Amino acid sequence: MTDIRELVAGERSDLVEVLAGLPEEDWDKPSLSAGWRVREVVAHITMAYRYSTPRVLLGIAKAGGSFNRFSDRAARADTAALSNAELLACLRENINHPWKPPGGGYEGALSHDVIHGLDMTVALGIDRQVPLERLRVVLGGLGPKHLKYFGVDLPNTELRATDLDWSYGAGEVLTGTAQELVLLVSGRDSSVRRGS
């Protein structure tokens, strides 16, 4: 299997290519991440390269202990301070950055980039298919805590990919492509189908 860091770098490279080809007006269009335009999503993806750990911890403390509240404030502040070109340059310059989320490892970094990449491309109607080897890693890390984090409740349900040998859970079968299932388990809209 390809080294996980190569998969992360590949995903970031692909996102740079997509973003570099966007018309300026698309950066201000809504993403699938509630309340964020494409610009805020890019600011969020690149926050890990621009913020030190003490700055993040201070921001979370000022946000009443909520990482989500802090990251929303940071994304909005950063998009007010940085141009689209600066945000894109930050992503391009950090394709091989070793960041990984606390407790998530490089698999978590890949999931972060894949999900937020889909937030942008799906919302913009860009027909981009994330490579299956990356989606396999994202789905392979799925567990109850991830579903809870995204507010997804799938009791008595088996998720089954139609383009990968992958399933999760037990019960009524929901099928979809691996990419559709990533959208579903991350609380985004999806086109999964009921039945075997």
C-alpha cells in the first residue's frame, strides 16, 4: 500500500490544482460545510500550517472550550485578512506538511483533507472523484466516535460500498459509492440507496 503521507500529499496536490482553476467568484460560493464559503474551507484546511499549538489552545479557551467555535472564528478572521491567492499559496507550500490532528494520525489528516475537499467540489458541482485508495483509508478509520462527532446516527444499518470491498455496521443495507458514503458518514448530503 502507498505510504499514508503520500496519499495526504496527493490529496493536497489535487486540491491545489482544483482551486488554482477556480474563477474568483467561486471562492465566495457556499460549500457543504454549513455557513462557510469555499474561502473559509481553504482557510480552515490551511489553519494547521499557520497556527502554533499555543495559539490554537488560546483560541479554544477564548471560545469557551469549543474547537468548532474557535475554528469558525479563525476561518472568518483569516478570510478577512488573506486573499484567495495567499490561501492557495499556503496550501501549495504545505503539500508535504507533517500536520496530523490530535489522536487522528496521518489517517485523520487524510480524512480532514478529503472531506473538506468534497465540501468544496461537490458544492461547486465539480465532477472530481477522490481516488479509491484514499477513500479506503478514510472509510477504514470509521468508528462510532466519528459518527457521533458529525452528528450521524445510523442504528441497525449496514453501509456497503459499491466500488470498494468495504462495509460497516449491521442491519438494513445502505449502498453507495465510497465517495457517497464518505459524504454520508461526515454528515453531508449523499446519494446512498436502501436495499441490497
